[in-house]
Amino acid sequence: MGKDLSRVKAILFDLDNTLMDFMKMKEHAIENAVEAMIDSGLPLSRNEAIKTINKLYEKFGIEYQNIFDELLKQVMGRVDYKILAAGVVAYRRIKEGYVEPYPHVIPTLKELMTRGFVLGIISDAPAFQVWTRLVGMNLHHFFDFVISLEETGVRKPKELPFKAAIRKLELEPEEILMVGDDPRRDIAGANMQGFATVLARYGSFVECDPTKPEQKSDYEIDDIKQLLNLLPK
């Protein structure tokens, strides 16, 4: 049994792979972009292009905005704007059409608001991207604030994003609950600040390192609606 949640007044969520299936969207969008770029002259096979893009994401980060520019520089030595445009447009078509929350997210958030919890987001993505995704899923009305990369300049599990949330909420750490899919970033960072933690196993789930106790969550859920059973009514 984890921390007592009876004192919780605010709930912080990770966005990607906690409220929405970000990696599935990303995978489909990249595949669509690669096919469009090949049709426009990219001299790689589909598998070669996807493999190269994944390596570039490992280098620059999954939120890097100029990944297709880097692909073209690496493969062709320059940015061919015809190929770049084909990739960006194809990527955006999938991305904009695919933004949807996991099952049960909306009714769960509605019930949490009804119970009086303050809701916020802590994300490593830029603020505009976070709000764009929230608006695209019609979730923006549920959240009082977003802690983004621009606000602190560092990513989870560094302490600054979590301390920024404490300042905004004006609450004690034990009055805050963090829900996220990554034990290394979401759970470890929140645990180190004294928050209660819930691991969303339905997301892009990564097993915690048993040698690092800070990665162990207080609770685990397989569906976001199970959060309601953990919290006071």
C-alpha cells in the first residue's frame, strides 16, 4: 500500500502516453511522412528512412521539431525543400487527425473536477505543443496550468518542474499526486519531491529499475478510470 491519498488536493498528469497515445500517433505520422518523402525523391527505402529517423530522435530528443531537416542533411548533404515539404505536410495530416485521448480519460477528468481536485500538466514538451494537443482532444478546459520545458529549462526527473508545480498550487507536497507512464522521469521526479505517485501502466510502459527505489510508484493503474477508486470522493 502506498501513500495515503486522503489529503490530495491536486493531481498532476504527464501528457504523452498518459492522457494520449503519443507514440502510436508519432509512429503513424512518421511512416506517412517517409512514404511522402520517398515519393518526392528521398533516396532511401522505407525501412532505412524510419531507422535513420529513430536514431536521430535518440540524438536530438523525441520532441525535436526539425527531424526531417536533419534526415535530409545526413542523407543528401542538404535540405531539399520539396522533399521536406512533402514530409512535413504528410506528418501533420496524420498528427492532426490522430490526436485523441485514451479511453475513459474525459469522464475521469470530469469526475475529478466534480470532486474538487485541481488538475495540471507537467510535460517535457514545449508549452504550445502541449496546449495544442489538449485543445485538439478538447481537454484544455480541465486543466488549470501546464508546466512545460520553457518554464524551467530542464526535463523530468529534475526537480525544477515539480517545484514549479508546488509554487503554482501553493500546496504541501503530500497534497499533490503525480500520474505518469515513465518511472524514470514522472515517478522518480515526483517521489523525490514527496508527491504521491501513480504509474499509468497502459501508456508507453517502462519497468522501473528495482535498484532505484525512487522509481517505485505508490500505486499502479491499467486504465485511467481506476484512478477514481484510489481517491476520496
